[in-house]
Amino acid sequence: MNRQRRSTGTMLVAFCVAFGLGCEPSSPQTTDSQTNWLSECRIDEQCGPFSCLCGVCTNACTGDDGCADLPGASCVVAGDPGSIARCGGSLPTSAGLCLPRCEDSACPSGQMCVADVCTPVPQSSSEIRIETARRYQTLTGYGASVAYVEDEITSHPRGPALQQALFGDLGLDVLRFRNRYATPGDDDLTIASELIDAAAASLGRVPSVFLTSWSPPASMKANAALQCSGNQPTCTLIRGTNGFDYGAYAAYWRQSIDAYLAVGIVPDYIGLQNNPNWSPTSAELGEACRFLPVEGMGTVLQGGVETSALFPGFAEAQAAVLSAFDGLATVPKILAPETSDVGSVADYAAVLDIATVDALSHHLYGADPLNFDSADMTELGALAAEQERPIFQTEMTADGFGTAVLTHYATAVEGASAYLQAMLVGSASGPAASPSALVGLTANDFTLQDPYYALRHFALHTDPGWVRVDAQSSDVRLLSSAWLSPAEDALTVIVVNTGMAPISAELAIAGFTITSSEVRRTVFDGVERFANLGQLSTEGVLEIPGRAIVTMALAR
């Protein structure tokens, strides 16, 4: 596609946020005055001698001979990115489509080049406006947790290819580790060091390292075990004659940091306890340790019956840990409280010494991407702005489309500076066992899963230090966000179509003159995954089907 140049501060880019199938057919647009080949259509009757295939008048084909009578046409086979793009991210029903290629030449008037195939320019019906002068949070990055399978990554038979996919190809910025110090049989911290080195080699920079405790050692737990299941009153710290031993808990954390430093790992942030407001029910099994905001009585379920129990305080534990860090050459930053949901953050933040909290943090469990209520996020965003603290979303599991939606809401509505998926990889039991992991492992191979592609749309064309700028849509089904590089020479725009129906829009970019671009698209209900559609055309038109995400990496 041709590069775009604009001499003014505002450039209007019209694009259709569904594959032109939702645009009403206009008067025939033709490459041959005797036919209506390549006109937009809905039904065969609009196409004269042709068929309406994937919203355009053309012929099905099995080889180039079937397209010989059409000027410049080739038989673009069903699996070709051009055919898939023309068919809204899905495979066409025929073996191929007669379409003109556009690798070495521009398309005729009224057409644009998408995935190296000429296709009709659709109309727009709504607007997305980007204001680069209106700026918000600075990006810390996108990432994922590596809780239990560090060794499966470093020892995998396809290690170099896997590590390139996980880090360089994904654009990952943050690795979150489960604190494995003093965990019998699982305390070889050098594996984490090897993984960080592999990430740095692939990325060309060291990723940020988050370290969080899933549970303190079993010797410090009232249930004498790392894991809990239905024993909520005892899924917490052990009590002695003098009450909860916050000093021992603080010593555990100081020794943990010393152990990680000894193998060359310097955590950028630590979280004292993963999900401190949660403990597993009898139907669940997991590492946990319950903390109330401050020490006191709390209500939990025991055998299906509400029971009162005494729990330690997160505020008291954090104060003790910070005191134990005195003397450390490099004190890690504190992220807190890493609650399982957004709404609980305020309860913990209200009793913490906010001066000792470097980032407010939470997970997103209980959030429904298909029926999302952003009220809690809006409130937390206001609290973070009042306290002048960044927000990190540090753990969530969702499918590909859900990840795209939740990442948008966390970053563009709440104002989060980081978004982390719960699982970087699923275990070698197979991808089907871990569908929400970014990458599924098998004994000898790996599979890039839908959440991987969703996060890649946000991560690959942004980096730590980029700033979110204002992006507003006139259609509530379009979720749009935009990030500007520190040098202000690159702008990445991400749009998620949450609807099933096609949407068309006009993108107005103020304060950024485009000289080159790259367009990538994923259609979660189709087969298209992070497909390279080429550059934005001279007409400035882009097409996206429903339940899809598109990223435009723009440069000037």
C-alpha cells in the first residue's frame, strides 16, 4: 500500500470496523466498464454474471485459468491471507477467489490493498477520534505469571523457538514469579534466573520482574500446608501465644529477597500475598493465605456454614516486612494489595500507609467480558489519581476475545499501567488443559493460543515508557485506545469490535502526521490471527469483522 503523508496536524482515516459485509452496496465500482466485477454485494442477483462471494462480486476458482477473463485477476486460494482477509477473517467456502493482486502496484480508484489483494473501499458510519495532546498514564508493560512451570520452559526441546515466541515475538515486558523460596522440592531459584536471561536475550532488554507469594511456608500456616481447600478459618498464618507472628513472616520475606539476590534476580516489585482476600472453598484447591485489611474477626464459610474467625492484618504484615528490609542495598517496590477483584482494593488501601505503596494492584476475577461493568474500575482509577499511584492488573484468566476486552478496560478505563495474564504457559499436559494460558505446551512442541494473540495486539507495538493518549469512539461497541512513544515518533492505535455486527468508522488523528504504518488483525471467530494486512492505504480505509481486534502501528 502507499504510504500516507499529511501536511496538516489532523488526518482523517476512514475505516470500516467489520469486513465491508455490513456496508450497504453502493453503485457498482468496477475495474471493467462491461462488468460489475469487484462490486460490493449481499446477494448473487447484484453481481450479474458473477457470484456474491465474501461480500464482493467475483468468481470461485481452483486455478488461475478460472480467472483468465478478468483483468489482472489471480486465483487466490482459500488459505491465502488475501482470501481470508476478504472473507472477514474466515476461510472462503470455495477453493479460491478471483481477485487482483497488488504487491507491486496500487489498486484502481475505489479499491484498496488489503493483505496484497485489491478489495472495494467500504463506507464509514461512525467516528473514533485520537487526541495526542491529551495524555494519561505511562506504560509499565504487559506480561504474565510464571508460577509453576519455569523448568518446563527452560528445558523444553524447542527452547529457543519457544522463548522467541514468548518474549521477542510477543513483546512481553513483565515476568511475574511465584515466590518459591523455602518451598521443599521447588526451591531451585536458578531456573528463574535462566528464564529472565532468556527473556532479555530475546527482547534485547531485561523485563520487569514481579515477585509475589502464593503462600508462606507450610510451617507458618495454621493448616500446616501451602494449599487450602474448604478449610477457610485455618487458611491463614499460624497463631502463637502472643498472636500472629508478623516478625517471622517479615523474616521469611527478607530471606526470600536475599535468596533471589544471591542468584542474580533483583525484583522490581513484590506483592506480599496473592489474593489476600480469598481462600479456596471445598470445591477448590490452591495455595492461599487469608489476610484482612487489619487484624480482626472475619466471616468465612466452613462446611457451607458462615463462621467467624480471627485473621491477621495485611497492614501489620506489610509494616513488619518493610521494617525487615532495612539495610537492603536495593529495596524492591511494593505493589498492594493484589486482591482477587477490583472492588476490594479500596478496603485495603484505606488502612495502608500509602507512602509505602508504589503501585495499587488487583486481579480481575469475577469480571465478565461479555457483560462488563466498569464502575469499580472507574472508582479505583479516581482513587489512584488522588493518591498519585499507578495501577497494575497483575493476574487474570480469559479466552482470547475476553483478554482483548479486559485489557482495554483495565488500561483505557481504569488507567492501569500494567496488564498481566495469569499463565504465561500451560503445563506439558497439553494446550487443552490450559486454554487461558498464552502458550500451551506439549512434551515436544507448543501452541500459540488465542489469549497470546489478544495480548500481542497491545504488547508488540508498545514498550515501557509509552504514554496513553485520548481515544474516543462514537459507537459504544468499539473499544479504542492509543499509545504514543516517548520520542513521539510512533503511535499505536488498538480497536476492539465487541459486537457481532459490522461497524464502520472514521478515525480522526490529531497531532500526528503518518509516514508509514503496519496493520495487524485477529478475528476470534475466524482463522485470522495477528494477520499482516499491510499499510494503511491512500484512502485510509481499514476493515475489521465483529469480535475482532486490530492494531495500527503508525510512524512519522
